[in-house]
Amino acid sequence: MLTLVEFCSSNMLKGTGEVYRTLEEDPEIDVLDYGCLGHCGLCSKAFFVLVEGKIVSATTPEKLLEKIYRRIDKLKVEQEAWFEDLS
């Protein structure tokens, strides 16, 4: 299952463009960019994305990329636990 990571185009112009390009190369991640994600206050102050609809933000693009992968890893663990519960 692909993990959805959504980018704000305005925030990409501020420095998350490289993060977008890095994630775009990952075959397990689906990246999308929108003109606006509706988090303008956050967008003006930090680098951010939505990972499966949840905000992930950081003070630098490099830290953002790290936090995105940590969030994805956490989601995978949660999904595995959920599927185990179904067994």
C-alpha cells in the first residue's frame, strides 16, 4: 500500500521542493502537490507536508524528510499490528 504525502506548492517554493523530489523517487510513496493545503499560518513559519492527512513539520527541509520517514515507519507498524489483530 502506498503512503500518501501531500505538499503545498507555496511551501515547496520555500524549500520543500527537494524533499518532494526525493520522495517522488520512492516507489512506496505517492506524492501530490496542491496550490494550497489550507494551513497558511504553518506554511508561513515552517516546512510541512501531510502524511496520510496528518501534519508533519520541521524547521529545515532535511529534518522534514527525516520526520516524514519516521511517520511512515510508525504508520507501517500500526498497520501491521492492525492486520495481526484481524488474524
